[in-house]
Amino acid sequence: MSDVEIAPTHDWNGDSGTRWAANLARLDMMLEDFGNAALAAASARPDEHILDIGCGSGTSTFPLAEQVGAGGHVLGVDISEQLVEIARAAAPADAAVEFRCADAATAALPAGSFDLLFSRFGVMFFDDPVAAFAHMRCALKTGGRLAFVCWRGAQENDWVRLPMAAIRDIVEPVPTDPTAPGPFAFGDRQRLADILAAAGFTAIDIAPLDTTISYGRGSTREEAVDDALDMAFQVGPLARALADQPADIREKASVAVREAFAKRPGATSVLIDGAAWIVTARN
Ligand SMILES: C[S@@+](CC[C@H](N)C(=O)[O-])C[C@H]1O[C@@H](n2cnc3c(N)ncnc32)[C@H](O)[C@@H]1O
């Protein structure tokens, strides 16, 4: 058994979506470098038509819309009504964007119409990833591009590795399948390549991206560690693992997780390692 066991449950149109919405600003800060690397790999051009898969509150949809300009169009699709509402409310009046609340795995999409399928961490939650990617590929023009960023394994990502290892002796780990739908479903590079090939994509490139994440911020070191702890308790695998635990267990977990974050460097933030794949492919 790995020392990082992650419960795979995600209720994006319920609790997971609510937690994501409540922590948008800090999540956007945490994910910024990853999103920018995916946008660079996608290299959207003026007049293109783009599908942003699992677009959430639209953080990646808006820069894509700027890149395609008035002659292009970006459709953001997300399964969370709450996040789609936030995205719609934030959309500039003149932006060529549209948001739709739908399951990207099955949503009715115009055949052969997009130049680019893009995603920032929104494609790891499909029950049947081959069927989902094959479905979305049908909406891509011949020769069109796929570009997305997804997490590598939980073991390589401190934002989950540190807190989950810290509570290992406090909360009984639930044995899980590392390939089950969830943030780390695509941690195995070969499995991801096989999924995309089976879905009909070609020229598949899966490149590692390692960055230092500023997880938690504050005007002092203490504040930053507290902020990192609060964030881990609010959103992600630790939050899910502790959701139904009694107060005394949560308190013990809080002490252990705080200690783990406090060991990491950083003056006004907690600097931790983050590991993702930047994935590109063609139709
Ligand atoms: C980790 S969040 C990323 C959100 C956004 N792309 C960002 O970077 O801020 C994953 C997103 O994928 C969405 N999602 C999960 N499964 C989906 C599906 N089958 N169809 C559409 N969206 C989905 C969730 O609702 C959530 O907004």
C-alpha cells in the first residue's frame, strides 16, 4: 500500500464544487504556473474555436478568449452549475466566450468544429476516459490539437503527499485504486498515453512539469503555515479524508499537518513541490 491513499470521490456538482468555489483565489494562485504552461503548449491563435473542458470558474477560458480575439470563440464546459454561474458572471461583455453546464464526456458538441481542446486540470474525472476522450475528439477538426495539464502521481505532489502522510497514523487510510477517477488518475504516463491513443489521438506528447508551489500565504511565516493548513482542510484529499471525522481526530490531524507544512521552506508562503504532465496531441 502506498503511504498516500486518496479517496476518489468527487461530487463536482455538490460539495467538491462548493469547496472549489469558496477557495477560488488561493487555488488560482496555486495553479497559475501550471495553467500558464498549458496555455503556452496550446498556443491558441486568433480566430480559433476552442473547447475548455472542465473550465470551472473560467480561469483558463478568459485568456484563451483573449488569444482567439473577436473572430474566434471559446466554449467552456463544466459539470458544476455553481462554477459555471461564477464563470458566466465574470465573463467580460465583449468576450467571445460561452459557458455550458454539461458533462464533457457525453455533451452534445458540434462535430469537427474545434481547433483546440484545452483543459487545466479538468479531464481526470471521467469514469470511462477512453470513451470521454473519443467523444470529445469527434468535436475536433481533422488535424486539430489537444492540450491539457493534469497532475502526476500523489507521491510527487507535496500538497497531497505531506498532509496525507502526516495523518497516516491518525485516520485509517482507505485503500484505493490510483487509476480511479480523481486528480491523480493520469499519474501513470504510459496509461495516459494508452488512453489517448485508444481514443484516436496521434502525435501524443506527455512532458513533465515540475514547479515550486506557494501553498499558503501570509505576512509572516506563521500566517503562511496557518493558511496552508486551512487550505488543506478546506479543499482536496485531506478535506475529504477528514470530512466525517470527530473533532478530536481533526484536532490531532491539524497539529500533524501543520508540523509537516512547517518543515518546508518559505518566508511568507510554504514552498512545496508540484508535479504535472503537460499533454499535447493531434486529431
Ligand atoms: C480541478 S477543477 C479545475 C477547474 C478549472 N479548469 C481550473 O483550472 O480552475 C476540475 C473541474 O472539472 C470539472 N469536471 C469534472 N468532471 C467533469 C465532466 N465530466 N465534465 C465537465 N466538467 C467536469 C469540475 O466540475 C471542476 O470544475
